[in-house]
Amino acid sequence: MADPQGFLKTRERELPERRPVPVRILDWNEVYQPQDPEQLQRQAGRCMDCGIPFCHSGCPLGNLIPEWNDLAWRGDWHGAIERLHATNNFPEFTGRLCPAPCETACVLGINQPAVTIKQVEVTTIDRAWQAGEVIPQPPERLSGKTVAVIGSGPAGLAVAQQLTRAGHTVAVYERADKPGGLLRYGIPEFKMEKSVVDRRLAQMEAEGTRFRCGVDVGGAITGEQLRSRYDAVVLAIGATVPRELPVPGRDARGVLQAMDFLPDANRAALGEPVAGAVTAAGKDVIVIGGGDTGADCIGTSHRQGARSVTSLEILPQPGTERPLNQPWPTYPMTFRVASAHEEGGERLYAMSTQEILTDAAGAVAGLRVTEVRLGDQGFEPVAGTERVLPAQLILLAMGFLGPQRDGLVDQLGVELDERGNVKRDNDFQTSVPGVFVAGDAGRGQSLIVWAIAEGRSAARGVDSYLAGTSQLPRPISPTDRPLTV
């Protein structure tokens, strides 16, 4: 354990400060300022001898959280990164992007603010990079087996790194011009700068992983060709089919899915040329959807110079305290303020869209909304609450329904489950022998930490299929679910 009296001596939860709003919206750099190392070590020292560390159950990767908290508190950063990398290929990603279900499962969090687990994690890995301790780990010998991984998001990268280190020859296919998937073009710079992705990709290339970018798998290369070229195929294509908004005016110019808006915005922020990109500059922007993708749209709109930003959520505003029906150690639905929400705009809850209004030229001009309440027949409009919000740009961030089926999925002939995701067995193998699936394509829309855990587990399944047995770890099974009610 860490400091035996740490949770008694340091009762407050301390995190690094965010850069001032007027400063940070002028650039695309990450919002957090460096944290005093002594303050961080005091926070790590709050990790208590809880007997049963429920943070392990909160984390799909099974991270050895009490162990690296103890090592960070003692200043043994080399030991801390060794423990951290033992279960997590990419702690620099999860330390920035994961909503930290480990913290809501922290035993100390029963009656005190939880340990700042996520901050200890990201500090540990960042210090390791700075110290030159994150080095390539190429395999000692090659197996002679080849694997194609389709998709270079967190699940695909985890599969690829594990299988490369196991000695297989791995090629990662990505339809974008650079690898990283949503890590590169879906996550804005202010949440994770792309240099963080690039340094990990460089390590993977040095280990032997090969990246094939700008390839439309399912078009330029068919599923049949993949199966003939490779001994195994892993689908890590994500859940990219967006949820639609079936209201009058949906086809108006200026109504975009979030993932039709964010990639171009991220390219422009990186200085890459983008032809015909839609921006929020000078516009009244409405973001429909209150999750992480919606927050990314809000922060991006502020940095592009939006005149106003309003976000809509159909559910009522949650409370600040854990609800009684979501007891510890489950992940509670509480009111959270992301960095993007601090930067301005209005958050409207229990609101439903009735109609998208257009001008004479067919461009969006406003949004007719009404308040709703949950009744016996679902959400019911509240009489007398209808109003029109001005808008010249509407961004739909309402979640995703599953993987794209036309193209590769149809060509491979894999079975789908009742939710439209790719069906898999206990080894993450699909109904087609030699074809595996990991991440959102098989699980449905989920968190980055689940994507990495699925990638590591699927890699074990592939390794067993190719070699007959495997020494690779298996954090989860396909039926595992988060600690929620």
C-alpha cells in the first residue's frame, strides 16, 4: 500500500489546474497545466489498504492500481511504469480520455473524494516517455504467421501490438491517410495532442507492426482477398453508424453528424489542408447530445469562433450526488463539467427537437424544441414550452448504432447479434473461422478502456488460433460488462 495514513493526512482531492479559458480557447493545446510532483505523490499516497481493491473491478484492464499508486508515492517511477504497462498498452491514451470508472469504484470514495487514479496514471507514463523508458519490444523470433488488423483505433492498436510482440507479422489497415482512428481525427487536440499518438505509433513500427493507410478495405481490398493473404483477420472497425434525428428539416444544409464535423476540424487544427470544411466561425451552434462527443463539438466550436453554443440533452439534468439506485461501486450518472463546458455556452436538459427550420436557400436557420418529461409512453412534450432556438450549424452527437455493414462485413459473411454488432465467441472469433473482432464493432459503442481490454483479449484468441496455445493475458471475456446497474 501507499502511505498508511495518507488518506487521513490528505483528505482533499487535488488535480492539476486547467489553463484559463480566455487563453486556451485561442489555441488547440491540451487544457491541463503541469501538476506539482509532490502534490501528485501526496494524492497517490491517499490510496489505502482497502483489503479488496474494487478499483480493479471498475477497470476492465485489471490495472494494478494500488501497486503503482504505492510506487508513485515512493518516487519509484520506473517500477510504477512497469506495473502500469503490465496491463495497459497505452496508459497515455486512457490517462487522458478514459472517464475513470476505477475512481467511482475506489473504496476511499465511499466517504471521501476518490484517489486521483487517472492523474497518477498519466503522470507515470508521461514521465516514462520523458525518461526514455518506453522502448520498442520486438519479438525474439517470428512465428511465420500473418495477421491483418482492420482499423487503427485503440482496439486495433492493442491487438496489433500484442500480436507483434508474440512474433506474428501484423499489418494494420486504415482508410484514413494516417493511423490512429478516432484517436487522431475524432479526439480534438485540446483533449489529446497527436504527438502523444505519434510517439506510440513509432514504437509499434520499431517493433515490427506495419501500417497500411489510405486503404479502403472492402473496396480496394475485398474480404475474400484478405482471407487468402493472411492467416487471421481482426475486425477493429468500430461502431461508425451514427444515430439519426428523424425530424422535418433534417436534410437542411448545415446539419451534420458530429463525425462529419470533427475530423475536418481536427485536420485544420493540425495545419492540414481541408477543402470545403464546415466551421462554426460566427455561427449560432446547437449540439444535440450530451456525451463526450457532444463536449468535443462544443470545445471545437468555441475554438473556431462560434457566436454562441447551445447543447441539448433529452434526459433531465442529473444531480451532483450519486443516485440511490446507483450505489458504490457502480458508475453513477451525475452532473459533470468537462473542460469544454467551462468555456461557455448553454446546456439545456429535458429538451426534444420537433423541427429544423430553414431559410429560403435551404440552409438551417433555427431549431424548434420543446421540454419533455418521462411518462408512461416514454418522453412526453410539456405543453406551453415550445420555442425556437437560432442556429446556422446543428451538430448531431447522439451516439452510434454499430459497425458499417456494407462492404467488408457483408463480404466476410460474419453473423451479427440482435443489436447489429459482429457476433463473437469466447475467444473473440466470429462465425467465420480465422476472423476475429475486437472493440466497438463487437461490443457496441463503449469506452476507450474497454476497447484496449478487448484488443488484448482478442489478441490472445488470435494467438491461440495460430499457435495452438497462448501466453498473452486475457483481461476480459466478450460477456463482461461494466459495474453499472
